[in-house]
Amino acid sequence: MKPEEPWYKDAICYELHVQAFYDSNADGIGDFAGARQKLDYLKDLGVTCIWLLPFSQSPLNFLFFCIGFSFLAQPSGLGD
């Protein structure tokens, strides 16, 4: 019997920026409720994996990209 391939070998991932994806309550900022409402849409596109981009300010102890983009998650604008 052949071992099963890891799930990520044939996954179709969608990079989702929650605050920019879909706004469910018309406040101008995307939210998890909006993302949840669009799961069927993503499934119809063939998406099998969702990668959530950072949605809160980084504690600055990571050594990868979310440090540079943490200002985008602040509702007030550019991190003022």
C-alpha cells in the first residue's frame, strides 16, 4: 500500500487579508463574519486552503514579513 501524499502537495491556497476581503456589517472594514459568508464562493473557485494574513499588530518578535505589514491591521490608518 502506497503512503498518502501530504495534503499540501495538491492544495490550492488562497491568501486572505480579512480586513480587505468582505465587510459583513457595512463599517468599511472586512471581518471574519464576511469571510465566513464567502466560504462557498472560495470553495467554488477550487480553494482547499486559506492562508490568513496578519490581522493584528505584530509583537515585533517574529523574523518574517508580518513585522513590516503590521501597520496595515490598524483600523485608524497607517499606524498613527
